[in-house]
Amino acid sequence: MSYFFPPRQSSQLDGHEIMATEIELLDRHRTVYRFKLEPGSYRHTIPKTATSVIVKQQKDEWEEEFKDEQRAYNRLKKLQGKVIPYFYGRGHFDGRPALVLSDVDGITLDELARSNYEVPEETLRSSLEEVFSEFSKHGALYRDQKLDNFLLCDGKGREKSRVMVVDLEQT
């Protein structure tokens, strides 16, 4: 279930204002939002081709986990865009510290398990093996292995389907 906020809100990214035409709360139990970016607005580190970003606020009393997640994105920079979202920087939204990440187009493995959408077992297996292999190559262990932290992203054009991992607080 999504929740929408009034248009023309903004977030701070490394001290720069990022304007949104629409802000969508992705889960009422989490502090994660999708910002539809205002066309032509200043983007700082966000690519001009991006139409939306994910803004993940720090949870109450989760200061260390928030810092850990930021460190994980910095440490795993080579995996960004491959098996984890791009990390654009740290900022603030609605008075709280926030991470600004690329918007990943996909379906969570939790949603996939409850849907009628069919994916070959080999596709899932090889995609998940690639994720964990990449983490291992970079000396990282992913501990938060809930199905809703893995997104199956359809391959576009010549790309094959792949799995992306979100929520690096416990990496």
C-alpha cells in the first residue's frame, strides 16, 4: 500500500535541495520514500536521466545501523548498480537524516512468492548466487536475508533478469 504526500516537497542531499513533484511512502511501517524528481531541477550527484530516487530516513534509535548502512554503500561502491542500488549521498528529509539511493525497478521476492508471476528456478538461483558471490568477493556478509530485501529486476533489451539487494543496515 502506498501513501502520497503533497507535491513540491524537497529533501537535502549533501546540503543541496532536491525537489520532488510527488513523494510516495513505500511502506507505512518503514521510513522509505520514492521521490518523483522535478524535471529540470538541480540534481547534485543524481543523474539527469533519473526520474525518481529512494529516500531512506534513519529509524528512531537506529543511529549506528544508519551509519553502518552508509559505510556499507561506500565500501561496496563497485557493486552499486550491479547488485545494490547507487548511493547518491546523505541528506535530510522531514527533519531526519536520510540516505538517497537509486530507484530500483523490480518486484520483491516476497511479492513474487505470493503472485502468479512465473520465474524459472534457474534464473532465481543464478541471480542469488551472483549476489552472494559479489558480496563475498568484496569481504561483505549480508545478514538481513528477508525476502522483501531482494528485488527481481527484469532484464531490458539484452540484459538478463537479476536480483538487487536493498537494506544494507546489517552488512
